[in-house]
Amino acid sequence: MSLSPYIPIVGVFALASAFALFSVAAARLAGPLRYNRAKLEAYECGIEPSPEPVGGGRIPIKFYLTAMMFIIFDIEIIFLIPWAVSLDPLGAFGYVAVSLFIVAVSVAYVYEWRRGGLDWD
């Protein structure tokens, strides 16, 4: 088995690694080294972070619902694009399988809708 077809892939990985290392080193050398309190804080979309209680605070359900919605549609796209590409060879079995998948995704979508994940106050 010849390894010559893999040489371009190794070259791309080497080039990407060299670029990443160069970028980190150049940023360290060229960037200013002025640390202040604001730079060391966690970034909260420009809002001053408030201290949390010792045991942790209650996080609104909207964060979880937004993440769930992203996962639902991400998984849907991951499965529907290959199905659409190979639609002809799958035939009726593929159609039934994707129909059941869309029903399952619709159940998750309806659950999200009923919990208020699509309402933005």
C-alpha cells in the first residue's frame, strides 16, 4: 500500500498546525500586555456579571430550551441531508424511516413550543 495519496492531507494538517502556532506566537508578541479587572472577568455580553450565591443560582429554563431547540434542528439537518442525497436507492423503507424521524422531531418541537421556548419576552 502506497502512502503517496495521503501526502496532501498531511501537508494540509502541517500547514494548519504551523499557522495556528504562528498566530498564537504572533499575538503573544505583538499584543499589549495590559491586564485589568475587566479583561480578567468572564464576558457576559457587555453586562457586568453579578455575583452568584454559594450554592449556585437558578438559571432560567429559556437557556435550556434554546439549547434543546438548537440540538433538535441540528440533528434534523444531520439526518435529512444524507437522506435527501440518497433518496432513490432507499425507496419506500427510506421514506417510512424519515417519516417516523420527522414525527419524533415534531414531538420534540411541540414540547418546546408548549414549554414556551419560542416566546421571547
